[in-house]
Amino acid sequence: MKQIVITMMLILLMPSRIMLGTAYAEKINLCAHDWPVNEFLRGMNKLGQLDEFNLNRDKFATCVYQLKKGQADMMLGMTLFEFIASQQESANSVFIAVMDYSAGGDVIVLRPEINSASELRGKTVGVQADSLSIHLLHLYLDKNGMSLNNIKIADIPVENLGKAYISGKSLAGIVAWPPITDEAINAGGKIAASSKDFPEKIIDGFAVNRESLQKNRAVYKEFLKKWFAAVRNPDVLEKSAEDLKIPASEFKQWLEGAYIYQDAASSLQMFPKAKEVTKEIQDFFKTGPASIPGGAARLFGKEPLNTDSWFDDSLLKELVKRIILTLPQNKGKLK
């Protein structure tokens, strides 16, 4: 009898992921950086929707590194730029869903006396040169008949850019995202352009380790289902703001810098565009601008790779199919 009781207790104490029949006994490591849309995870966590995950909030570059090295199973809010850059070194992850695109959340801030892109010629702009910000700077200069070769680049970690701008006049401007850019704006800088001027060019999504996806398809599918419900749920928004210790109205303002996909169907429809932008970024990587400093130069001079295997929309398709089949007019019409 004692043995039976002990056995039953062990079963009851088993993690729910094992009880559900998933093959992976350990929690999935999820890394998320300080992109505002990622903060929905706070509310989801408070509502007990992330029990399958170890949630790690860290710097953007740290999350990219952890995914590339297999230390993280999933990165939330990974841009296509960083995804491609990391895949060049280690193609061990796959893009499973589009989450949002930056619609003003990434910003170019210039000194108040600089009135046009052409006035940047020969001047120095601060940017983390191996990040998406370098691509936004490229888009801005190209739109105005300039190139990265016409300016000087100071490669500065993104978290230090605001302070670097304030500390002296050596930087004509910086490229980053709030709250980093807020420091420069509060010091008199002005917004010259933002990702709002280049819609659907800075795309964020969910990147997952291939092995983890293979072992835990059911868990990731359920996560996507919960995610798309969460970004529409006022309770999740309220809980997220509460965890951030800010009013819900302020959190909503943070989110204005991104266009958020709110269901599996719209995320799925964005996949062709994501693949198109991937090709554009690979073309950008083909030729390294002379102005790119040492460390970031490793990203350039690369021939475009076949990226089709880097995208897996199968989970989204399964979710969309499930929704279609559960509509009242379609019940019982299984194929």
C-alpha cells in the first residue's frame, strides 16, 4: 500500500508537459529582450500561461547569442536581420511565425542643426553596427541618394548610444529604439526618420531551435495559440502593465511603435513578405560598406543562401485550419 501511495504522489508531481504526452521533460528556455511587444509575456506569465517555459529577460544581443549557441530554445521578437546574421554562422533555428513589424519603434535621431541626410556626409553616426539599426540607416541614406560609404560609423552597443550622444558633439546622430533614443531626444536631438517611413522592412518574429521544435511541436503550437489570444486580451495588457509598474495607458503608448499581428491567419499571410525582405537583407549583406567597423564586417561579403528551409509556417497553418474547421458552418467537414 505504501508503495502505491508513493507512486501516485510521484505521478501527481510530474510536470504537466509530461502528463500531456510531450517528449521533452525539461522546460523550454525562452529569451526575450526589451522590445515593447515582448512585454505581453509578463501578463501571460502572471496568468499562468507560460508554465512550459523558463522565461529569461535579457539584452537583445544576449538573446541572439543564446539562440545561436543553443542555450535558448526560442527567442521572442527576433528581427529578420539578426535571424539571417545568426543563421550565416549557425543555421540551427527556424522562423515559425511573424509577430509584428516596427512601425515607428526604431528611430534615427540627428543633431538639431542637421536638416537633411546630405548634411551627414563625412560625419559620424552612432549605431550598433551588427544590429538591425544599420539596415535602417542604410534604407534612410539610400532613400536620400546617399550610402553608408558617405558617412562614418561609430560602433556602439545599443544600450550606450543615448549616453554617447549626450556626452559630446562627436556623434551627428544615433540609430536605436526607445527608451535609448529618448535620451538623445531629451538632450535636443530630433527624429529624422523612423521605421514608420519603411513599413514592413523591420519584421519581428519567433525563432526556435530546430531540435526543440521537433521535440516540442505541440507545446510551440499551443504557445502560438495563447500568444495571439494574449495580444487581444485586455486582461493580459493590464497584467503586463502592472508587472511593468506603469499605467495601462502608458503601455499602450509603447505598443504604438509596432504593427502587431493578432491572429495566426494574418501572421501566416505575412510569410511571403518576410521571405521577400530576407532576400533584400541578403543582398545588403553581399557588399560590405567601407564604413563598417571591424566586428560587424563579418556579416558582409556573403553570397545569398537558400533560405527556404529557414522558415516553417506549418504550425500557423495547423492553427488556421483548426479555426476554419471549428466555424459553425464548417463543423463536421473534416478533410
